[in-house]
Amino acid sequence: MPSTALPWKVLSSHAGVGVLTEGWTLDTVSAETDDVRTFITEIVFAAPFDTIPVVQLGLTGFDLDQRDSARITLKAENITAGGFQAVISTWAATRVFAVEFNWLAIGA
């Protein structure tokens, strides 16, 4: 039985967000809480995939306040054929001024 194999498609790029990005609040610490603070940025693929791809993120740079511990996470969420959300989080007294990352999407 013949099958039709879809060719692999690979897209990648670099992104940077920080205090000059609208909605950025990771540089603000509240004395009342140690809750997780999150910033979400939308990444749109230059050309959509036919199916939902696998997305890998790599942290390539950051600017953090030196007075406290460095706490940061970077995750890809809500992945679709057209893009994904990069979710950057910190907690406690850590103040994040900027984050840079590379992303790689592989799919059909």
C-alpha cells in the first residue's frame, strides 16, 4: 500500500523582549507577594505548517537585576500550525529587564 510522505519543514528565528516591549512587567516586584510573574509574546511563523510542529526554545541572553537570585523560565505553549506563544516567567524578588531566545520549529 503506497503512502504519501510529507516533506519536513524547518523554521527558526531569534526574538527579544524587554522593558521597551508593551505590557512588560517582569521588572516590577511586589512586596506583598512572591507569586510567579509572566510575560507572553506571540510568535507567528513566516509560513504556516500543515500540521502542528514541534517547537524548541533556547535562552540566548537575559538582563537581570544583580541584587537577587536569577530566576527565569522560558516555555513554548499554545503551539498551532501558524505559531506559538513564548511564555517567560520569574518569581520572588527577581527583576528581569530583557530576554532573548532562539526558536526552532520542525513539522510537516
